[in-house]
Amino acid sequence: MHDPLNPYDLVHDEIDQARETGHRVDDLSAELAALDPGDTAALEALYQRVLDAPRGAEWPYDEPEGFDAILASLPTDPPRPAPEGAELEDRVRGGWLGRIAGCNLGKPVENGQHWTSAHLRDYLERAGAWPLRGYIPALDPMPDGFVLRENWVHTTLGRVHGSARDDDIDYAILGLHLLEQHGDRLTPGHVADAWLTLLPYQQTYTAERATYRSLLGGVPAERAAAHRNPYREWIGALIRGDAFGWTNPGRPREAIRLAFQDASLSHTANGVYGELWAAAIVASAFTAATVREAFDRSLRSVPPGSRLYETLTAVRDLRDAGVTWEAALATIQQRWGSYSWVHTVNNAALIAAGLLWGDDDYASTVGLTVQGGWDTDSNGATAGSVVGVVLGAARLPEHFIAPLQDRTRSALFGYDNSAISDLARRTAALAASGALSPRTPEAGERA
């Protein structure tokens, strides 16, 4: 499923992408259903017709491409004084720990087709863990009809001994690496080179895998996002934004400028906006007294005519209307459930709900976010990062943090078994500088 090397998957998923962006492809969808999945020539011909399908005049959104056009659509958002010294270090470390713990919380149930919110609630109630406020228990014997992901032996309650490896953690580490190497001169080409050098192909998924394949085939970095990549608005970029926020405390405009260099390698439109939003809300969290304050400010970094902005503000309005989290979840599922369970728009809605109903409590925030289903580890990681920065490491619950043992696995070359405290120290050093610039790693550090 969702294999960019498979012509049938490519056409099927491109039709979904086209329909979601207002293009008229219903007749092409019917043609696909009648094709032999092994008829590569016919599939390739149909794929080109999908790319050429016109957009309907009724399309109501304004979704700019290119950073200058995106920036022109946004209201101003001047920098604010950030915390310094020990407080800055504590908040950066809170972001790292919050992200990693939230990721591990969601990992054993990361399968939006199997672990729907209703199925997850059924399981958690059987395990005596509803509402979710700690790592997910593994029942023994496992009841019929429930299948945890294979990583459950490293990510469930009592089995977390250091962080498991995950792309939601890999990309945060890679973001730090890129900023240390290139600073504010970061380009999509630098990101592409780092992927090919440090990131194994089989540890990439959907948009990143499609982009990786294109890069290997000689497609330039500035064209790779739109080349045979129907996943260009999925969640892969949103999970990569934190490092740009952590290193620009109180400076969301700088955070999104750098995040765009990363996101635009593999994503377009709402895929890019997702990473900009993630970077902006993390940067905003450093100067916010509450998660809600950071959330409200982050909306200034999302194009106001976009589907993502519409979604985030709709979830905010539900919170302001006083509806319950359960009612909000039902609305989210009804309005945005047609998207893939790893799309940016619907998962951003779940992240927003976790943040807004979590009431500045780490366990409640990540618990509610993961309870929502869909891309549970990615959503738990992003929500955990935001509330982790607002609270700081010292205020995070011990039952989430102690099992991490200050260590995370990683698929990135040279970064496996990294000390979380070292990653946080290096990130805080960049944040404290006020202006990113390349540096030479110290003796004994990973380059």
C-alpha cells in the first residue's frame, strides 16, 4: 500500500490527492477501477491524465506555494524575548523529552485502519487504562481482534527501557544535525544530501520515500516534491518541524523560514504548511504561559486561505464553544475522516484537540491526542513537544520520562543510542545564540 514504485498505487493515490485539491477526477477513478493492475503502460498513461485534470471553479481555497507567497499571506508576527540560561535549557529539554515520550506512547497502536479511536478505547478499557495517561499496557493474553505493532515489546508499560527508534525522532535529530552544519544558510539541497548520506531508504515512508527515489534518479531537489509523489500533503513534513522551533525560541518567523527549506524538499501546500505550523507553535511555546497562548500565536504562521487553517480554527472554535473532547473528536472524524490516516490536515486536527483540551497537563495532552487514533505516534510526539516546551523538563511526569533512561535509538548513521540530554544541550546552544550559524562539532561529538 502507498508504494511510489507501484504504478497502481501511484495512480490510485494521485487520484485521491487530486480530488482533495479540487480537481475533477471522478471519471478517471472509474477508469482505474476497470484497469488491470499489471498493465503498466495503461497506468502510466492514466497517471498523466490525472496530473492534467482541471480544478473545478468551485474550489474555495487559496493555498500559496513558495516561501515569499506564503509569507505575503500571513499577518506580521514580530519576535518576542525568549527565556535564557537555565530556563531556556529546561524548556528545550522539555521539548525533546516531551516529543520522545509522546512518540513512544503512540507507537504500539500506530495503525489508523486497525486502531480506530473506538477500537483503542475498547482495548484501553479492558486494560484499565482509559482515559490514557501513561504508556499503553500489553494484555496477556491479547484479546481476539486486537493487534499491537511489533514494537510493543519496547514501547508498552513496563517495557520502555530507553526510547525505541522512530522516524518522528530521527527527523528531529536530523533537523539538529542540519542546523549545526548549515545554520541559517540551510537549503533543500542540504536536506537532500543529508537524507542520502545519513537516512536509510527503507526507514522512509510515503512522501519521503517518493522523494528519496526521485533524488536517486537525478531529479533536482527543487523539483522532487512534485515528482511522482501523491503523498506531498501527508504528515511526513509536519513531524520534521520541531528542531526549527526549538532553535528559534520566540521567533516563529525564523522558525518557519528554516522549516520551509526542509519541508519543500518533499511536500507542497498543506504538507508544507503542516511543518511551518509545527515549527511555529514550538517556537511560540517558549514565550507562552499556556499551550492555548502558543496555539493562538501559531495560527499566524498558517496561510489563512488554506484547508489547514480552516481545520485548526474549526477545532479551536469547538473548544471555545464548550463542547467535550468526545464531541470534538466525533466532529473531526466526520469532517476530515475522508483523508488518509497519515494526512496532514486530519492529524493536525487531532493534535490541536489534544493541545486545547489537555489543559496544560502533559499526560492529559498526549493521552487525549493518542486516544484520537490515526497517526498516533506522530501526533503524540508533536503534542508532547509543544506541552513539553511550555512546562519545561522539570515539570514533566516521571512515569513518562524516567523509562526513557536519557537514551534514544535512531536509524540515522552515527546517531544511534544518542543521549537525549546531549541532543537537548546542543539544541539549546543554537537557541541561545540568537542567530544560527554553522559550527564544527566538538571532539567526541557525532558530526
